[in-house]
Amino acid sequence: MSSEEQCELMMSGPDPPPANQLPWYCICHQCKGNQGTKGDPGDRGLPGIPGSPGRRGTTGFRGQPGFVGRQGIKGQKGEEGLKGERGVEGFVGPKGAGGFKGEKGDRGGEGRPGDQGIKGNDGLCPESCEATKGDPGPQGLSGAAGPRGDAGLQGSKGDKGVKGDTGSMGTAGNPGSVGEKGDQGAQGECDCHDGEKGGSGEKGDKGDQGGEGDTGSMGVKGSQGEKGDLGPVGIMGPPGPCMPIVQSAFSAGLAESFPPPNTPVLFTQILNNVQGHYDPATGIYTAPIDGTYIFSYHLSVFQRVLKVGIFLNFQPIVKTTSTTELGTTAHEVILHLSRGDRVWVMVKDEITNGMHAGRETASTFSGFLLHPDRCDMALPRGPPPTKAPGEYIWSPPNTTTTVTPPTKN
């Protein structure tokens, strides 16, 4: 379609556009000549291709807020709703990290020194340097009576007084005068004759008991009798004062491998021996009080079979035999000891002495007081030791022996 036809189509429309909105070529076309007769309306053309969207215009200014309307009539109270079901419990959130500690503030500046005060007036010198006594003031009112004081402490007993000097002897009295000798009386008349013999008198009362006679001479000493049989062991007497605060514990390690047999093993590497009841010089633990104790050993075995046991007062309490030549053996016992009882560890002989200690292995002997006896506890004494001190032997009767199976290392 030509430009002229477009102009004619626009002008022949029901609402022709004003002149300021017509394209320039339509205005020039009107200037070319007189307007011809209006032709018949042509067929409606096909719709044109839609143009591209124009650019977005700028946002307008925000309008002024409207007036707030009057408050409406209060509505009726609604019915109370049903209680809702309890919601699913939420997950506990992670704990927040602790805040950083604030830095220490700077030290404040030192304040300025205060201003010097005003100098006081000079003092006036008195006429004389002698002190003058002022007039006494009026007597004050009597104060309220104070509370009664506490009774004083009883004073200490005074020292014994010094014995006084002996008084002087008084003067001797004057002797009395000798009385006059009286006159001799007249001789009495004698009319004496023998009377008749009286009858037998009644038997007199029993006389008092005579005094104790002198001690007789000592008799000859008799021959000594034979020694009687030993009586049965008596019941242990009540224990001494309770000492519940007593504590006792030790743990010591072996310093040298293959210790000598038939004598207490010396565990000289002290791990704990605060109370000093274990003697590393002898390898013996001495019970400080009557009570229940726990003892144990954990031993390394190397190159030989190991036969070892725990001994109490020269009596074997428990024995173990480890048949492996490379491994460990251990045992633990609970014993009731009296004060002064002694406990130690001992091996049997050189052939069965595989006890070992090194950098990578350790052998230890430990024990501690579980609890002391009560004050009202009285237990029978055990049999006395059959061997005198110093005779350490491997005594087999009435002992418990355990065999430790080989272990894989």
C-alpha cells in the first residue's frame, strides 16, 4: 500500500485524526493539489505486525495517603475455638558457640592533683608558755546503767606462804613454895580373923583369841614339775581404738629381670607408696591396722616357665604357674590381716623363674586397704606362722595353684 493510499485511509475513517497527528507525507500530499473526489472505501487491509513494546515509563510520584476512616462498630465476640492439637516437637537447635572474651580496657589516665588549700591564719602567741587550767564544765547527766558484766575468771591459787620463824621461848616460871608436912595419924585397932572358905565359883567366859604367832622357817624347795601341753589358741580379744582415717596403698615395679628365688622379690620402682607401708628394701608390705586388704601382681614372662606366689607371714596364700615362655600372668586376692602382718611375692627356684622387666614390658606388685575392722568386730586368730623369720621356703601344703595357659602375642 502506497503512502497516498494510507493517508486517504486515515482521512476517510469515521474519526479522522487531527492535523497535528498526521504523518508529514500526508500533509505534503494535501499540499500538492486540490483534493479529489472521495473514492469508495477500499477493502479492509490485513492487520499489521504488532509493534515492539515501548520503553517503560518512569515511576510516578507517590500519592498522598488517604484519610483514615471512622472506626467501625465493634463486632460481636466470636465463639471460643477448640483447643488445637499439640504440634510435633521441634528439633533442638545446636548450641551456640561461646562468645569471644572482650579485650581488657586501657588503664584510665591519672587524675590531676587537687588544688592547694588556702593557708590558715597565723597562730597567736600566748602571753606565757605556762599552761592554764580552764574552769571545770558543768556536771553531765548520769548515763543509763550498763548491763551486768560477766563473772570474772577464777583467780589462780596463790603460792604457799613462807613458814614463820620459831617464836622465842618464854621465861621459866618461879618455883612454888614447899608445903608443910602433915601430922601422923593415930594407929588403927586390928580385929582380924580368917573367914570361912567360900564355895566354887562359876566357870568364867572364854578368853580373847591370842595374837598371831611368829612365822616359821621356810621349807625346802621342791623339784620343778614337767612342762604342760600347749593350750588351744584363744579367741582374739576386742580390737584396739578404731582408726577409720587410716589409709594404705602401694604399687611398685620390678627393676631387674629374674630375681633370686626363696626370698621376697624386690619391687624397687615405686609408683605409689605415700604412707610408706611397703618397704622396697625388703619387698615386704606390713599391715598398719586390722582390716580387709586386696593384693595383686601383674608379671611379664620371658624365656622360662614362671612359678610365683603371694605369701603371708611365711605361709603361701596363692600360687600360679605360667607355662608359656613369652607372655603375662596375673592374680588378685582379698585377705583379712591383723596389724603387723606381712605380705610379699616370691618365686620358686632358678629353673621356673621367668619374671621379666624391660623397656617394653613391666612387672608390678600392688595392694591397698579396702576397709578397716569395726570396733565391735572380734575374729578368731589364724594359725601362727610355722617358720621362724628368715626361713623363706616354697611351702606346698594347703595352697591354691592356678595354671595360666599360653597366650598368643
